[in-house]
Amino acid sequence: MDEFFRFLFDFLSQFFNGFKLIFEGIVNGFISIFNIPEYIKIIRDYSSEFSGGMWILVVLSVVLVLVILILIIALIVFIVRKIFKLRKRVVEQEELLNEVADLQESVKKLQQEKDDIMAMKVSQLGLGPNDKAKDGKNPAAATSTEGAEGEEEQEEGDLTSKVDPNARFIKLCTLDLEYANYKIQDYGNNFTLEELSDNFRNFAASKLGLYYSKKMMNIFLSAIASTRLVILQGISGTGKTSLAYAWGKFVKNDSYIASVQPSWRDRTELFGYFNEFTKKFNESGVLAEMYKAGFTDDVYTMVLDEMNIARVEYYFAEMLSILEMPSVDEWIIDIVPSSWPNDPKRLVKGQLHIPGNMWYIGTINNDDSTFMVTDKVYDRAMPIDINEKGTPFEAIPTEAEKINASYLMKLFKQAKEEHPLTDEMYSKVEEMDDYVIQHFRIAFGNRIVKHMRDFVPVYVACGGKEIDAVDYFIARKILRKFEQLNLTYIRDEIDGFINYLNKLFGKTEFLECKEYLERLKKMG
């Protein structure tokens, strides 16, 4: 055994002596390099042999060595500083990631608080702080309702605790548990579109103190029948957000109000994003509401409040394309590039099916603080102008009612079958289109024609006249395009167009279009 230890000592000594020699060599090398006395001694030894010209070469040799020494020192300093700087950067990055995560949580909480405040404001529309609703109840004293909401929050918290802590979609997985045993309900709806229009109008007036004309109710229902994106535009204080919110109250499924922010630049603002630091998906309220709607057959409403405070075509572009697809089965959006085993059930291969029972209502104000809504958005939406406050009327007390989205779509389909756009009217619209192309170089495509064929029948089924529906539709969807022209140059053409409409439809008809054209003339 002694022989082995002697062997091991000699063996390892040979190995570590190599390191010792390397270290000694480096140290001796630096000592040799910076041994100034030795340099001086060498110069003295050879000084007697140098002539006048050779001393110049000696000086140059000394300068060269000094330059090399300075470069070596600078290189060492640079390497040391680089190492410390890299270490500092790594530490700063870690601190920055922690700070970003904290800020994201703060922003999320602040946004939720803002949405809650908005909901509280709109939920008491038409009521003062101490006023009573039309049914005699004081909203502030609804303690039983508050208790129920508290129980719901507690129940939601209990469900969240049952979600896999490693799951990246906490909200959506919680909804999976909440709706695990849910069965789609049939509410036994049997109303007509005209009755629906009247009921909604009376409900808004009798329960919320919001007054809208019969025509406005017909237009609203026709709009949601023609497209999934409705734009309510007009001056502030005329009840744009109120109309969308009242619709949610009427169908007993509160509208989700998403307050658009100026910083919205892409789809992540709408749906959320995956946080690489926390390995969690920051789910937005919009995404959660869409996911929840997929479990039911209820009517869901998503309100994009002040949607043009950011560029709509940036953050909503993907949704515009998806909602335009003819089949609801094709309404699929990518949320994440791949799937995890503990992802929500309705998130298949990282993709979410956009629910067919949800409508999107955007409110816009046209002022200096907002962006102009582009043709791309307007062509895919149905704009509704709300520029006047409603006139109060004696409303029939009407209660809210649950509505199956499938029944509502059935009524829309039935209206198209029973009240299709007449050939005579369509022929006049085509003739008017030729006139507009010839004089204003503006045309409308198949998309707008399809919207009109969906809009007009529902308006008629609600109790309106076909010509009034076509008049409103053309004014908002086609004549609106005139605003992008140079109004100074087309001012004389406008008078001719108004005369043309009088001959084609009659002087007492198409008043919306004529009023719009007269307003354009004044602007020019």
C-alpha cells in the first residue's frame, strides 16, 4: 500500500508541478518584462560600443518596448473592465426583469380597476347617487346582490386554487372548472324582431332612463345582423357606450367593456401575451370573456370603448380578417405557437375558436385626440351615428330577458328569407353606383353588397321601410367615402348628385343621403 501512495504522490506531483511551472512562468515572465534595472544595465553594458547614429536606434528600441508595455497594460485593464461590466449587466438584467414583472402586475391591476369603475358608472346610467330606479329599488342598497357577488368571487377563488400551479393559463383553466358541468340552456324565446326592437327600447327607457328612437333600435338590430363589428360614432354624451351597455343588461348578460388605451399597438393588447420570465400567459379580460362565451348559447357583447384612441387596424386587424370568413367554423385564432399538457380544454393546439355568439361594438369620438378610422375597418363594420340625445317618452315597463344567440341568428336568417332586398331596389342601387363611379370615382364591392342584403331585411322585419334602410345604409357605408375626396373640387358635383337622387328615388325619400351630402357641401 505504501508503494501506491508513493506512486500517487509522484504522479500527482508531476501533474500539479505543471500548473506550478505555468504560474511561475507567467509570474517570471511579467517580472522579466517589467524589470527596468535590467534594461538599464544592458544599455550601460553596450553604451561604449554605440556611435552617434546608433543611439538613435537605441532610443527607438526603448520607445517601441514602452509602447508594447503600455498596450499590454491597456489590454489587461480592458479585459478586467469587460469582465466586471458583463457581470454588472447580468445583474442589471435580472433586476430589470423583476421590475418589469412587478410593473406588469401593477398595470394589470390598474386596468382592472379602471374597467370596474367604468362598469360602475355605466351601470347606474340615468340615476343620481341617491336616486331610485324605475322599479323603486335603490342600487346602492342592493346588499343581497353585493353578497351574491361576494360569494361568486369567493367561489372563483376556490376554483383557482384547484388549477394546476404549473399551468400557464390560470383564468382559462379556472373557467374550465367553472363550466365543467354546464349545459346549454334553451330560454324558450318566441318573440319577433319587431317585438325585440320594441322590448329593448322600452327596457332601456323604463329601467335605465335611456331614451332611443324606434328607428335607432331598428338600425342597431339590423347592424348586428349584418356584421359582427358595429361602430357607434358621434359627439360625446349622446349615449354611445350607454346603448352597448344597455343591450348587455337587456339580454341579462352584461357587456364586457374593454377600455382601449393609446399604447395599444398589436394583438397582444387584446388577447394578452406569454411572459418568458414568469412562464405564465398574461390573459386579458377580452380573452377570458371570449373563452367563457364558447361554453354557452347566450348573447355576448364586447365593447371596445374609445376604440380609435389607438389605431384600430393595428390591434384589431387579425379579428377583422377572421370575422369576415363566411363559416363560423373558420373563426380560429392562434394564441400560442404550441400546446402544453395542462393548457385549457378549449385551447386546441394553441388555437382558440372565436365564439359565434359574441358581437363587438366599438365607440369612437372624432376629435384631435383620436386616429381616423380607415376604410379597411369601416368596410368590415357597420357604423351608426348617434349625434342627438333621445327624446323622453312614456315607456311600457319591460323586464330584461335571456336570449339564445342561436334563436337571434334564426330570426335574422328568417328575415332575409321573408324580406329580401327587392330586385327593383337593387336595380336602383346599381344604377346609383354607376353614377357615383362616373362622377366621383368611388365604388363599393361585394362585401358591402352582402352587408346591405343582411341589413335591409332585418330593418324591414323590425317594422321599418325598405327604402329607409337602404337610405341609411348607403349614407353610412358608401357616401362616407366622399370624406376622403377633395370637397372643394366635388362641391358642384354634389348638387347634381342630389338632383339625381330626387329623380331616382323621389324628393321625399333618401333624406339621410341628401342631408349627408348637404353637410359635405358646407364642409367644402
